[in-house]
Amino acid sequence: MSNEEKIEVAEKRIIELKTLINHWKTSNISSRKSTADLVEAILSDRQQRRPA
């Protein structure tokens, strides 16, 4: 994996973590599964909007 690819993966992970943290701050959902489902939905929506 090139440095450019590593950076891209790290940037995606940062977005995932920021999204998860924001969700925890604003939600009372206690279930990890519900939280994971929400984060996955948000991220897939972002990826679909991103131009190829």
C-alpha cells in the first residue's frame, strides 16, 4: 500500500470516528448495534454523493 493510499484510508477512518463521536454527543442510543448501523448509513450516504 502506497503512502497516498494509507493517507486516504486514515482520512476515511477519521471521518468515521468524528461521525461516531458526534452521534454519541447528540444521541441517547445505548445500543452499539444501533450506533454502528447509523454510522454506516451516514458514511454510505456520503460515499454515494462523492463524485467518482
